[in-house]
Amino acid sequence: QLQLQESGPGQVKPSETLSLTCTVSGDSISKSGYYWAWIRQPPGKGLEWIGHIYYIGVTYYNPSLKSRLTISVDTSKKQFSLKLTSVTAADTAVYYCARLTPPFEIVVLGALDYWGQGTLVTVSS
Amino acid sequence: EIVLTQSPGTLSLSPGERATLSCRASQSVSSTYLAWYQQKPGQAPRLLIYGTSSRATGIPDRFSGSGSGTDFTLSISRVEPEDFAVYYCQQYGSSPLTFGGGTKVEIK
């Protein structure tokens, strides 16, 4: 059974960099046709797609975050990571990692069929 | 960016009743690229429906999805106690991926 687990600091100071890692277990992170995504949810609000990555390192970012965002993958550790720079209080949210499964091989967008439990990151001094 | 508007914001129902949740898109979405999720308090979302009408693994058949173009619907034939939650639609036909604002199904 595929499992994902987020890890990283629960609090980040304004203007600093938010860094999170997602560890994948129960299946290969290098499996063809699957992507690895980050989604966030501010407290009491809805879901926002941050971006996703293919195991060879190809990335897809939300334009609203692109200038501050880096997503990377380490297949040897079965992990993928998120770095978001210059954070503000608006970046306070529960951050989820998830597997993204496109409906066809040539498509790079898809539904999110496995999720981590999420980790709350608070931006505060 | 495709904006998804869900209605109603809150749906108050008794167990056993039928639930009908709406998701309206600002632009046409291919039916291949519309999903629904359930989220309970303190939990991650769970995929219910993908491709407008295909149930994800392990999802009971009381959940069904339908629609096309800009109007999509999630139906729960008879709401069970464990179905009280927030439901989100999501489109993946164009970037950026977007979610609706959610419909809360609460106990009447």
C-alpha cells in the first residue's frame, strides 16, 4: 500500500524559506506515469495546488507561486521536496504531498489518488 | 485559470437522504478531467471520483458523479453517518490545477 509522509519544521519566520520533504513508501517513486505533488490548505479554507514533479526531475508549478518555488526529487531516498522562499503569513497552511495520476500517458495533469496526512506550517516570528 | 464554483456552501441532511452537490466551471472542462474529493476534519482529502464518473478504489457505489461541459454533479444516493464531511471538486484539464471552494454536508 502506497504511503506518503511529510516532514519539516512546523514554524518558519517571515521572509525565510519553507522547506518540506515527502517520503514515499510501499511503491517506487520512479514508477512510470505517476507524478508527485504538493498541495496546501490554509486553516479553515480550501485546497491550492502548489506544483508537481516527475521522477526524472521535470516540474510543473502554479504560476502564482512559481517565482518563489522549487520542487525537487531524490529517487535514491524515495523523497521529493518543496522549498518556498520569502514566506509571509499568507503561506501559513497545512501542506500535503500526494501522488498525481494522469488519465493518459501523454497528459501531465491528473487526479490526486494518494495523500500524506499533512503537516501544518505556521509563518510567524 | 479555470474557476470552479461549488454549491450549495452547506447542505443539511438527515441520514438516508439523497445529496446532490454542484460544481460549475468558468470554462468548459472535458469530462475526462474532473474529480471529487471528500475531506473530514483533521484528515487529508480522499479521492472519490475521477474522470467525472469513475469511482476510485474502495469507494461505495452510493457515490456517483455526472456532468459535462461546465456543470458537474456529485450525488450520494443515501447519506450514511460517515459521509458528513466537506466535498471538493477539482479540474485537471488545464494548468493550473484548481479546486472548488467546497460543499459541507452536515447533519440536519
